Amino acid sequence: MNPELVHATRGGIVESTHRGALAIVDADGASVCVVGDVQRPVFPRSAVKALQALPLVASGAAEDFGLTDEELALACASHNAEPRHVAAARSMLAKAGLDDTALECGAHWPGHEAAHRELARSTQAPSSIHNNCSGKHAGFLCLGCLMARRAGADPRAYVRGYVQRDHPVMREITAALQSTTGCDLGHAPVGTDGCSIPTYGIPLKNLAAGFARLGTELGLSVEHAAAARRLRAAVARAPFFVGGSGRFDTRVMERLGERVFCKVGAEGVYCAALPEQGLGVAIKIDDGNNARAAEVVMAAVIESLVRLERDEREFMHGLSELTLKNWNGIEVGALKASAVLRDTLASC
């Protein structure tokens, strides 16, 4: 059984616990810190969007279509569908000669409350452009349009069905994910993500190694190394586009810049690259909790391992030991990293 990583306290006692596993490794795959079962395959879902964006840059598509920092950050994003996110996704599509109808990620309401309310007031129904994965999919489509051009094919026809596992675009994305993580995806469990692309079961240790390589460029091909460098710089310059208002990823990367690249997944998976330390991080919370638990673990890791100024350390501590208040604003408890997690990180 995985250890308790996060405690929710109230009235001086532990009210709830969240168990999970954590892998922190270097670019060679050597373990620096391991907690729990890091060999069990997990579906990383949206946590690996930066790895899936490598072919967009490595292929030359990003340069060919003139994608901006904001648009490249959006290709790595699980965004709120705030107006700037939607505009950037549409801009990416337009540069490739496409529109919203090319997206195959499915429609849902914006994750940001104000954007949700504004869309509802407009009497418009949500479309695929509001999907939190629309930036990633716009990046897939840009890649597909370049591949179509090189194959002498019609881009609109070529990219149709790009979410399917055997489509040339998705084969390119899968190859990048396999090469960075070192996991044989041909023999890995396969599921379907919320945005309809394949998602592969990958052990936390492999995921952490992939992010160590994303941060250091060690072990990557020349093309993927250059792409990793470009994506990290884009995200550091435009962190709003990776998440949005109030989101953990955006808030942390706004404060810490290129010292941290972190990305939430689904069902309690979180990954990060710590370039200065040469390390990658992968977290899985057993009960699938993201905001209550996975963010606390990630904050504790960053607080423990990353070079921080005093104000930055206070900021991160406020995320690793989060005060809980009720609807009247009365402090009622806390959500915090467990002693087991703190002790383990102290020994890293």
C-alpha cells in the first residue's frame, strides 16, 4: 500500500488522508527519491502535453506557421478557455489554414467560472475550441498540415481522424512519448483520453525520467532537445497560457520562471521538470485527487528541491500547507504534506 502523502486536518486531528506514489529521477533514470510504487503503469493523460508537443517544434511546423510563445505554451496546456486561450487556439488553427471544425477533442464548458458565465450569457453553446485540450489539438493539427504538405496531400483530408492511434500524426506523437520516457509503448496498457487521443500506461519512474530529459535535454535527439529548450522558454514567457487565472501551474511558473516546468494531468497525476537540479518529478495520488492532494505534493517537492528566495519559499509553503476556510472565511483546518513526505524529501 502506498504511504500517506497528504493530510487534511480539522479540530486538531487528521480528518482525511491521501495516499500516493512519487518518483524523482535524473535524466539517466537513476532514482533520487522514490515513495510508494513507482513501477505500476499509470495513465499520465494531460501531464505529458509538453512531451507530446515536441514534434510540433522538432518538425519545423512551429517555425513554419510562425507560432508565438503564447501559442506554443497553449500547445502544452490544460487551459481555462478564458478569452485569450480561445483566441490563441483559433490563431494556431488559422495559421494552418483550418478552423474550429477541424478539432476532434470534443466540447465542454470553460473551466474558468467567469468565462463559463460569459459564454452562457452569450447564448452560445460550448464548442471544441473551449475544450481545455484545444491548444494541444491545434498543435497536432499544425503538425499534421506540415506533414500533409510534405506528402503532397490535401491538409484538411490528411488531418481528418488525427486522434486515432494509427494516424500518422498520432504515431509521431507516440514516438516522441516513447523516446523521452524510455517506455515501450507497443506493450503498454492503452486507453482513450478525455480528448479522444490514445493514452498509455507508463510507470512513474519513466515519466519522471522523461521530464528530467525535457528539463536537461540529455538523452534526447538533437531535434527534440532543441524543441524542449524552445517549449520551456515559451512557457516561462507565457505561463498564463498553460493554465490560466488561479491555476497552480500558472501561478508557480509565473513566480519561478524556467526553474520549474510543471503540468497537471488527470486522476491525481502530476509531472514536473526541475532543470537546475537536472531532475524530473512524477506523482500519482491513489484516489485521483488533483487540487486537494497532487498540488500539495508538487508544492512540497518544489519547496524542498528548487533554489528559492525567501518570498518564493513562503509562497510555495502556502501551497504545501494550505489553510482551509469555511464559507464565512473562518479558518477550519489545513491541507498539508505529511510527515512521511517531508522526511523523505529532506533526505533527497
